[in-house]
Amino acid sequence: MSIGSPIRRPQRLRALAASAAAILVLATGAASSQGSSPSSQTAPHRHGSRQPVALKGTPLGPTTGLRLLVADVKPFVLDVDTGVETPVSGIDLPHGGVVSVVGTPGRAAFLIADPMLAGTGQRYARNWSVYAVPGGSTAASPIGAGRYDAVPQTSGPGIWVRQYVSRSHCRLQRIGLDGQVSFQNAIPCNWTFTPGGSLGLVANRSRIVDPRTGRTVTLTVDGVLAAAGRRLLTARPYRTTILGTRLHLLDAATGAQRPVRWPSIVNQLDEPAVDPTGRWIAIGFGDPSWKFGPEQVLDVWVLDSRTGALTHVPGMPAFVHLKFTSMDWTADGRLVLLGEDDERGFVAVWRPGQPQLAIRNVQLPQRTGGSDAFAIVR
């Protein structure tokens, strides 16, 4: 595991490895008090901040309406209010497992599944199976094949999938819930994709492309960490060493950018999450060996992409198991964390502006699918 790469999800680690030229290192930064505006520092450094503790908060209310589709060898839907876990039907993976779950909150979720044993020698030279799970359902339907870096469409219930055709021929397809392909473009085989907000798709962390035409919309000097609407959170290594990274918020429409201070006492970035409205970016920071010991730490700060203000999520930083902890946003603006620590599985919910996390303990199976990802299906 390299410093600065999102810590947990194997499929995303491979995507970042392919774009290492765009992000050399993401490491140490500055920290300051909750809700402060971004500083004008030219290089990150750290000040005092609260120390990690066990995750705490108020009890989560009985009627959240949350149902989470969770990745595993045998994926399942967790009803947060009842605690009931329902296996997803329609998937038969006797030798593989779900390696990614993505979705558009409340509309649909998509499973990208590896149907073969790892280590067969074919893992990186073939497509994986893609399944659709409509919102509210627990039944999956096969809709096509593609690579691990599939991106759900923001304007409708479809998904953009990168397909391997041959060593020199790859394509990008938009596949609907019914398996119908509505757009298809040839693309370089060395491109990998992440969500690009309202701009399109981020290719190799360094350019925004219009997926319908394949045209490059925006090129960036810095690596793109997250896209919120037309604003991009980017990272610029100020040295080609592990000393640190400068973060910026770039307005792709005007070219204006502002520095974003590194707020966390944690030195590595974890996977970010952008809310569906495009306003809030939850920036995860994770340390898999806190102070070189056995404990793992997650810290989450939320960036307002309109103002650049940073807010520390209550209860953070916290000791959790990073391999089994992930976050996503609901359609109505709640940040949801599904995770585990030494004592329990938990669901934590927070809305920007609230003084505390709301937490509920949940019983989770021992997940063995190699992914901590989940999608909100209601």
C-alpha cells in the first residue's frame, strides 16, 4: 500500500496506480479548527487537533428509511431500521465475488463482479460481469460486462462501463438497467475512470471527458480527487517525496482555484464521497497503522464546494477497521458510514450542520469479497 493512495478498495487502488503520474504522493498536511475557511499556505503542515477515540454519537432514530446494498462474495441488502439482511438474488459466483458496488442513491445500484478465481492469470486481461439492482429491489440482473472502474450515470438509471476488447481496442459504453447500450465510443485502453460531476468523467485523474463524444472537456495539471458539479478538488505534490500535498478547489467553468488546507492529523487520503447535489465533498483520511501500532484511524472532513469551508465530522478522528468501513451520501443530503471497529458493526449518519453523529450498532457477516463498498438503494 503506497502512501497517499485511497487505502482500502482494491479496484480503486488499481485505478490510481494507472494514474500515478497524475498524483505522485498524497501525504502530510495542515490541521486547524472546525469550520474555518481555507488557508493560503503554500505547503501543508500540521497543528494541534483532537486525537482519535472510539466512534461515539447519539442513538440513530428508528426510521431512517435506509437500505444499503453491501459488497461481498454474497452481496446483501441491509435494512438499517430493522437490521434484516437480505441476500441479493440473481448472482451466481461460485469462484469469485463482488469487487465493486456503485449507485445513484434511491434510483439504482450496480454490482461489478469477478466471476473467476483470483490468480488465474486472466484477471487483468478480461471484463467482469456487471449487474443492475433497481432501487428498492434485492434482485440483480446481468446487463453487460466491463472493468472495475464503472461510473453510474448522474442524470438517469444507467452506468458508464469501460470494456476491454483487445490489447489495442477498448470502448466506453453507457448501459441501461435493461442491458441496452445507448452510447459507445472508442477510448485508449490505459484510461481509467472516476465520477466527473456535471462535467462528465474523469480519465486517469488528469482530464475530464464527455462520455457521449469522447471529447476532452478539461485538462488538469493536478490530480483530480473528487468532482462536485463543475468544481474539482485537486491534489498537487509540492515535492516528489512523501512530505506532502497541496489541495485546491478548481472551478472548471472559470479556471479560478483556491487553496484548501490539509485539515487532518492523519497523513493519508482515503476514498472521498460527493453528495448528489454536488455541494458537499466528504474527504476521508485514513491511517492503517496509527503511530506504527495495530490501530487504524479514519478522519472525515466535509468541504463545501461553494465556499471552500471545511467542517470536521463530529466524532472524528476515530478508531475503525479501514478495510471494512466506507461512506456515501443519500439523495437528501445525509452522509452515511457503514463500518466496523473492534467491538461492533455500525451505521453512522450525519447531516451537515448537526452537532453529533447518530449511530446504531448492526450485526454484519464476516465480509470476504475484498471490498468495503456499499450503495444506498433507498
